[in-house]
Amino acid sequence: MPVINDVVSAVDAIAPFDLAEEYDNVGLLCGQPWRNVDKILVALDLTSDVVAEAVACGAQLIVTHHPTFFHARKNLVETNAEAIAVSDLIRASLGHIAAHTNFDNACPGVNDALSHILGLEEIEECQHGIRIGVLPERLDIVKLCRYVEQRLDTRVRLYGAKHGVEVQRIAVLGGAGGSFFAEALKNGADVFITGEVHHHEALDAVAQGLHLIEAGHYETEKPGVKLLAEQLAAEMDRRQMPVEIIESQTIPFKRYLE
């Protein structure tokens, strides 16, 4: 039976940890390296609900995209979400591995999954994990917004365009990608789709002629969870290490769509 360290090695093969940004916190973050594993839950975030889901399905390990201990902690007093989740994890004797910016920068990675679900073609890799591709045909910007909402099950905010503007070359970056709009602009994108955009980032991008679609941090990275689960299952099979990979069904936020 595989152990947690075997899964660490498998994740490293999928999204090498040395691809992570210097500020990041990836790899095995909690748990016993030599504990046996036959079920793994893959999720976007480590939350108390995800820990409960792992316990309910009998998993010994949780693999997430977002890490814990991203910022230095001095205690685990259970007065905030991370402290509660990590304390629940420890009480349940579960392990936790994170694949964050290493999976952003891997190919295929988070943004390949986002590109695929949006139906982009002729995908190009750019800095910071950005992917740029083209739609099969030019599309009115408002129709593109509706299409993104349908594909990602979200509501979007559009910056800098009016009815009648047609676009085709699309840059995507899951999560909080607004600060990287210049990379999308430099590579000739008509539109930059990302999860979060700050006010002044939007002003700068629009002033330079780039249209932005803000589609939600969770919603733009959720396709990557499915890809990570699929890749991990394939890698464990390749190593002939029997383990069940379960994609988390926990939804941290609910959007009330009309």
C-alpha cells in the first residue's frame, strides 16, 4: 500500500515543487509521511468542511491547490478558518499536501484546465502561468460574458467594453490574477479572464485598451481541481500504487443565480 510520501513524489511528478514561486508554501504541510494511504480527497482549499468530507469518505490524505500556512502563524488558536481547519485535520490524523503555484506553472496545470473548459484553441503559454488562446469564432463581448457564466457556473463582472465589441483572442489566469493584466496585453489578448481584479488594476487595464472579465477566484480554479485529481489518479496507476482519488464536492460559496 502506498504511503503519504509516495503521494508527495507523485504530486512532484505532476507539478514539480521547484516550479513554485519563492513566496509559496507547497508539498507536505501536515501529517505522518509514512502513513498508509488508500483514499485521497482532492480539493481547492483546506477547510473544516473539507476535512469533514475526507473523514466521511474514509480518506487519509487531502491534496489541495491552496496551501495552509501561506502566511507565518504563531499559534493554532481556533478563532479563524485556517486554524480551525488545521486543528480538525490534526484531530482526524489526516495528512495535507498542497500544489499551488507549482500547479499554476505546470503544463498541464490550472490554467490549461480553465482554457479547456472555456473551449479555447491554439493555446500559448505565457509568464505567470497565463494561457492565451482563441475562440473558434469572434464573439460579442456580452455574449462572451454569458458564455463564461454558463461554463463556470458563476456571475461575472465586465470591465471596459460596450455592446457590439467583438473579441477572439482570450487570456486566462485562474484566481487572483488582476495584477498580471500587462502580460495579457503584451501578448495581444482582446480579453483577460481571471478570478479577481482590484479596482485600480481594472482602471489601468481599461485605459490601455484591454477588456477584463472577473469570474470568481473559486470558479476559475475549480476546473484545476478536477485536472489535479485526474492526473494524480493516472500517476498513481502508472506507479502501480492502488489508491482511490476522490474529487471534493464541498462548495465554499454559493451564488444565487437568476
